[in-house]
Amino acid sequence: MPTRTALTAIASSLAMTIAVAASIVGFVETFDDDSANWRNAFGTAVLDWFPDGGPDNSAYASSLFNLSGTSPGGFPPTVIRAQSNFNSSGGAYVGDWIAAGVTGVTFDFRHNLTESITLTGRFATPINNPGASTETTTLIAPNTWTSISIDLTPDSADFISFGSGNYNSIFSNIGNIQIGFNVPEALAGQDIDGRFDIDNFRIVPAPGAAAALALLGAAAARRRRA
């Protein structure tokens, strides 16, 4: 039978694992107070912040991006970045998403272009390589808050590339989140300042993950009392 010391060590380790996993799967960024160190297309400035006008007249963050450097069929530009080196959201989402039971992300998005767009995403390690690229099929109309979901389960159809890595090497060590869009051909290369707004970015846990974390917590508590 394990000694009390061994049980205490197991309980402490388990409690730490639970705390980290719960922090990740419970992550939500609502930008209530500021832009939370999320940054613009080139990472050179924090996003603009607005205290109201969000999906429920809530606060939101916003990026400005000029389309003059884009080209028809060109690589989709990134317009919003949350990165560990920027300390975005205090690093609350950074870590092992596989161990935490993450299955996807959701967020509200709006833009002011004259054409509808679809979004791209990139989820990468803290050094920004390797990274997983995604593409959504949700068509976002101009000037309309739209709820976006990205499926990040291993066999998701939303993945288009894992770059130089694979699912495990990337999602066991997430540090960077980058959101971009497919530029409509009619707008590519034009001197247009596009406005891209984001709110309510959430990490989605696997079904039953919260219950599993609660059970682990109860088990740790019992061991601490033993």
C-alpha cells in the first residue's frame, strides 16, 4: 500500500494537472477591459479596443488591415494574433491542449469589407513552428457578427495542413493562435482598410471533460484526506 507521503505526492501532482487542464478548457477571452495583448496582422501593435458594440453590445477587440499587399489567390493574410511571446490573455490558453481535452474553439467575428469572407486559422507552438492550418466554410457577411466554430479534433475536416509537424507535436504544446481570411478576388490588391473584429473567444472541451475533471478533483481531495 502506498505510504501517506506517496499519496500526498500523487495528490499534489494530480491537483496540478487538474488546475492546468481546467484553466485551458475553461479559457474564454471577452476583452471586457482591454485587448488582452492580442495583436494585429504583423504583431506590431495591440488590437484596437472598443467598450461596446460587440455581439451583445459588449466590449470587443479589432484589427485594421490594408488589402493593398494581397493578390488574387494569394496566401491568406493573418489579421489577429494571440501569441505566448506577447503574453496574450496572460498566457491562460498556453499549454497541452491534448491532455486538457480540447476539441475546438469558438468566437464571434465581424468585418466591414464589401464582400463576404471565410476565415483561416493557425495553431502553433510557442516558437511558431510547427503549426496547424485550418479553414472554415462559414460565410461571413459584411458588418454582421457571426459565430465561428473550428473543429480541432484529430480527424477534423477543418485542417488543411500540419506544416512540418503533426497533430500531437503541435497540440501538445500550443502557444500561438492566428486568425486570417481568404481575400475575395474582387478586393485583392486594393487600397482598402478592412476592419476585423473579435469577441468571446472560447476553448471547447470534449464532452464530459468537465465531469472528468471534477471526478479527478474529488479523487485528489480524498487522497489528501487519507
